Amino acid sequence: MSDSAPQVLCLGEALVDRLGPLGCDPALAAPVDCDDRLGGAPANVACALARLGTPVAFIGRLGADDIGNNFQEMLGNRGVDLRGLQIDPQRPSRVVLVRRDSTGERVFQGFAGDRGEGFADQALNQTTLDPIWCALAAEACWLLIGTIPLATEASAATLRSAVSQAERDGVRIAIDVNWRPTFWDPSADPLAGPPPQALALMQPFLEKAGLIKLAKEEAEWLFSSSDPSEISASLPQQPDVLVTDGGHPVRWFLAGHKGSMTVLAPSQIVDTTGAGDAFTAGLLHQLVKLTPSTGQPLQLSAAVVEQLVRYAAACGALVCSGAGAIDPQPLPSMVVEFLEQLES
């Protein structure tokens, strides 16, 4: 564990991504042909931040099983603060079946390991978190959340409590929407948008966030627009907004500046799982250094904003060059070298 107090808190799911062979169904493939990788968006971001050098804590719940043990070892080795990690004695850690096409693009299509009581991440416990919140948040400037905890009553209640405490303590809220219909309904079409009930649950959090990251389709589902400035203007707090679109340009409205940038790409794409999480981590890593402690809006020039996004994009690109969401995450020196190569 890092000796420094966490500056970012990442709350949500930690799980295993079971990657099927390219072009094959992981539910039908032999286990020996699948590639199990530790993942989950908040856990991915925590690991990426730690590798970049930002003190970070992970708040989540895992089973008392091999996956939970592996996560504790991996997170601990990365230097992630684990005081917010809960271990569930009954429910297992979640295994997500990930189907990849021939280009590495993926679809989350179901789960494995449920013994009838659901998964540990669904039972994230508010009572367990409350006594340690103040210690975790003492020097934090960002709380990163997603929407998956809202799919289950217990984890949703814990998320609401954490966001309320963050607001009280002056910790800014960053949301990576990360819409995954399978987590809400295992029988749902993996490509379906959020139903009205899910949209209603998300809305209060969107209205509290200082930073919102969305994929283009998520932006259109939630706001009927993929223009970051329009999305920001539609919310009462007018947050900073970034919209990603796979291999198409990323667009932003950040610190009052609009912009777009062509996506950066590694020499070879192996797996896109976790690229968006690495992007988020790269952005937060930079913002931690620039976030005012007074709660005032970011005061950055357009040129600095573009540099922030470019750094984040480099983090996302480098993750695509390896399998899984965590193992390929770059060190700061790797990001700098990658950007210098692009400029040469």
C-alpha cells in the first residue's frame, strides 16, 4: 500500500473478464482456450492510477475465493489503498464472459460463477464503509464512480451514501457512465440502451458530477446529443464532459473549452478491454495536479486541456497493445515515450 493518502477514490466493481478466443463464444469455448483477466472499470482505473503514480484507494467487494485473493495481491502490489475493500464470505467474485471479434472489439454477454445469491460486488455494504470513509477521503479530491452499482439495491444504497459524503467533504465526483445492460438484466441484449428505470436512477448522479465521461452511444441515450458542450449545458452544474467514440475522434468540453482530437493508436491492437478506463485514469492523473482545493472550477487554457486529453488518449492506446485491462497499463515513462514517438 502506498504511504501517501489517496487523492482519488475508485468505487465499484472488481471482477474477472473471461476473454473468449477471437471470434468465438467464451460460454462455449473450453476453459483452456479462454483468457481470464482481472478487471472491472473502477478497479482498472485504480490500478492504472497507481501505475502512473497517483495515490489511489479502491472501494469494492470481492468473494472469499481465488479471484478475491488474486485481486488483493495484485492491487496491493500496485500500491492501491485497500482499506475500502470488503470480502464477502458467501457470494463469489463475478466472472464476466467477454466475446471478442476478429479486431479485438468486445461485447459483455453474461456471467459465470453465480451460486444462487448473486455476486459479491452487488452486496457492497454501506455500514462497513461508513466508519472508514473519513480516513479514506481525508486528502482525496476525486471520487470516481460508474453506473453498474445502481443495478442492485444494496450497492446502489452504498453508492448514494458515498456520493453524499463526498459532496459533504468537498470531494469532486467523476462519472464514467460505463453502461452495461447485462449487469441490469442478464438476458438483455448486450447492445441495448438503458431503459427508463435505469435512466431515472442515473440522473441524480449525473446532476452531481464535476466530470462525466461517456461513449458516444451513451451520450445519445442519456442526453439525445453527443456534443459535450450541449450535454454540459443541459445539467444544472454544467460539468466538464468528454465523449469517446471508439476509433473516431474524442471530443470534450473541459474548463470551458471545446475541442476534439484524433484517437491515438498503438502499432498493433490486441484487445480493447480497459482502454476507456486507462483513458479515464490518465485524465484523472493529470487533473489531480490541477484541481483547486477550494471547489472552484478548473482554470486551464485550451492548450493545456488538449495536452491533458492527449496524455489520457495515450494511456488508452497503450492498453490496447496487450491482453486484458490491467497488465498492459503503462508507466509514466511509457506514455511519454509513446507521445514522443508520435511527434517524431
